[in-house]
Amino acid sequence: MFDQLSANCSKLTTKSYSTSFSFGIYFLGKALRPPIYAIYGFVRLADEIVDSFHNYDKKYLLEKFNRDTFEAIDLGISLNPVLNSFQKVVNEFQIDHQLIHQFLKSMEMDLQDQFYTHDLYKEYILGSAEVVGLMCLKVFTNGSEAEYNRLKPFAMKLGSAFQKVNFLRDVKADLQSLNRNYFPNVNLAAFCDNEKRAIEQEIENEFEEALIGIKMLPASARNGVYLAFIYYKKLFNKIKGLSAEKIMTERIRISNHHKIGLMFDSIIRHKLNVI
């Protein structure tokens, strides 16, 4: 009963924070949904600590979250339902603990005023996004080390592309509310269209590579991952159509109504095998 409660908490966390990922997870094979909800719930809690808990000691909370995470994994249980569902996935699918350490290291980077060089930018994206894609890939490949290694570079490219789209979408809030600028050698106070286009070209290349890997995923995972890909690609295209000045003044989003339309389109494409 407690394990089911834990799974439900992770699912509720996902649905509360992300309609895009919730739709995508719904179109995974039924057996894949609970573990992916669990991974998202874990990632979301850590992200909330560094992004939202402004009136609390974030450093202490993140350190405690780190300790609680690995204690849960070691013990095989936690009274924190989200961590309980996450440890179950880590242990069942033998997720490399280094992926979790790398993720939490990137979250820790968000607690500091960083000037992002190219190396720090790559390190942050590795921890905050690419390793999350690899955790999910562990679930999708269900213990096949050969399949995991074959698809690993594509999963990392997809995570990186998603994160960079997030950076562009949230650039105004990150700078004004959190005093963050992830882009190396970019002065956001004078953000220009040429700099924006250079970032967009990186994302475009990563989306192209990621799609190759999506087509190679097991059928149980392909449709849900492709749907998330479609959402982000649509958001990216919307951002591409705007000036650098425009994205510094508003947060770009895709309406839920539009997301439903994209959902049906992706289902048709998947059934016709034309993704």
C-alpha cells in the first residue's frame, strides 16, 4: 500500500508540474509509466529546492535531500514517498549512482553565482539533463546493456536539446528572478539575434541526432518519447520565430489545447511509422 501511495505521489508531482511530460508519459507502455513518473518526481523535488524555496536554507535542504536519497537507495525504503518510489526504480533497474551524483552536482551549481564557461555549461547540462535522459533510458531498455549503450548518445542529445530550449524559454525569469545566465560568453543585458541563432543551431543539430535514436527505441517507449520531442520541437520553433529582444520580455509556451492537437498528430505519425 505504501509503495502504491509513493507511486501516486510521483505521478501527482509530474502532473502538477508538467503537462508536456505527463502527456508523454501517458503514451509510454503501461509498465514504463510508474518508473518514469518516479524519476521525474525525484528530479522535480531537487529542482524546486534550488529554484523556489527562497525563504529557506537551500544549501541545507539540498544536502539533506542528497543524504536522504542515498539512504533510501541503501535501505530500499524512505518515508518520503517520492524518494521511496525513486529508490525502487534505481534498485530495480540498476541505475548507475554516478548519474544521480552528477544530477545533484548540477543542482548544487544553481546555488552559486556562476559565470558559465563552455566547460561549466557542458557540465551543467550533463548533470541537469543528459543524465536524466540516461536514467529514463535504463528503464526503456529494461536491463539490456547493449541496447543502453547503443542508444546512450542519442538520449544525451535529447536531454541536452530539451534543456537548452528550457534555457531560452526561461531566459527572462532566470535572469531577473534567479540572477542566472547559463549561456557562456553571452551578455543577456545586450542579448542579440546573432547569439540567439547560434544557440538555436546547436539545438537544431541535437534534435536531429536525437530523432535518430527515438526511432530505434523499443516500441513501448517510442511513442511517448516522440510526443515529448514534438512538444519541445514546437516550442523551439515558436522561440525561433521571435527576436532575442522578445524572448527577454515574455515566457513562451504552448497552450494545452495545442498540446492535445500535437498529441493526436504524433499518435497518427507513430501508427503510420512516419516519425
